Amino acid sequence: MRYLNEFTSKDAAPVLRGTAEAGGVVTIYDGTTVLGSVTVGSDGAWSFTTPTLLAGTHPLSVTVTDVADNVSPSINVSLTVINKV
């Protein structure tokens, strides 16, 4: 799997996308706060629109819980939301 470990966005509610095992549950965190979770589709794809984030840096992480209840190691990224100009 390829992913970015740092990115900047003018969108305060970006859409995160990825792939994982079908039927798994992807959980997205901002630090230790759970932003939400989404079930992976039968095609292995998932997407999640974050709630509106304040301007600044957000340490996001994602885990996947498969259908057997195994939790993956987290994937960590740094998202910096900048004010729209």
C-alpha cells in the first residue's frame, strides 16, 4: 500500500480514501479522538469525509479491523488545514 505521510489542504473536511479487506471496518483518528469509521465495500474500497477540522496540523491515523476482529497497525499521516484565501 502507498500513502502520503504529510499533506496540506484548503478543504477543512477532506475526503480520505483507501483500500482494505472487504467487510473490514476502517477507523479514523485525529490524535486520540475518533473522527468516525466506515465499512469497507465488497470491492475493497472505502472513503470517509472528515468532520470540519479547524485550521492547523492534525495527526491523523487509520486502523482497519478485519472480519476476524484483528486490528491492523495504524497508518499515520499529518494533515495541515490552512485557511482558504
